[in-house]
Amino acid sequence: MAKITLNVDGKAHGIDADADMPLLYALRDDLGLRNPKFGCGLAQCGACTVLVDGVPTRSCVTPVDSLDGRKITTLAGIQKDGKPHKVQQAFIDEQVPQCGYCLNGWVMTSVALLEETPKPTDKQIREALTGLKCRCGTHISMLRAIKRAAQA
């Protein structure tokens, strides 16, 4: 066990953990966060996505000891003054959610995309979202929401 400090959503959190423990477990079990979600545990679905220094990262396979000094942002951390981020608001406006289990990954990846490419093309959006899974099939609504957020 090691003492590890994680910078999550602008706050430092000290935890005692094995160095190779996945970040997802620290976020959910040690810090009590409910987003991100555990999906596959193999970095294949994206439900566990967080931003590490602005880059979408699958927290289910990212060891906590690799995050010293790094900025971790969760779904809760993208809100400003209690108001939804423009991507979150666009997902609400487009009525994207069905079961909602996968939304964490789609929203976090979209936030990172729009930070890097404020006005992405359809191709850039599809490429950025490659590998994310949604069993409900709301992909078209999600694409509309991302385009809406890009125009906001």
C-alpha cells in the first residue's frame, strides 16, 4: 500500500492504495464518485472515461500511481457554477439519454474533442468517438448533440 494523492476536479485527495489499482476503483470506492461507471473493465466500452490533463482516459485500466501531478476531471468536474457544461446541456436538449449508462464516456470524450477542435467535422466527431459503446442505439442523437454543443 502506498499513499497516493489524486487531483480530482480541482481538489487533492489522499488515498492509501496499491500502486497498480485502477483509477476507477479509487474514484468510486475511495472518493465515492458515481461517474465514471464500471462497464467492461477492459478499456473497450468507455463508460469509465475521465479526462487526464484534458485527454480522454479509460480509468478502468489506468493505474493510480501513474497520475501523480496530473489533473483528473470527471463528469461532475465539467460543470460550472452548478450549471451543466454545454455538452451536457446539448445531450439534455437533444433528449439523448435512454438508460444513460454509457453517457459518461460519450460526454467526456465530446468535451475533450470540442476543447481541441471547437468546430469539428462529422468525420472528426466520428473518429473521436471510435470505441465508445451504446447498447441503446442513441448514436444519431448523440451526434446531433455534439454538433449543437459545437455551435453553442
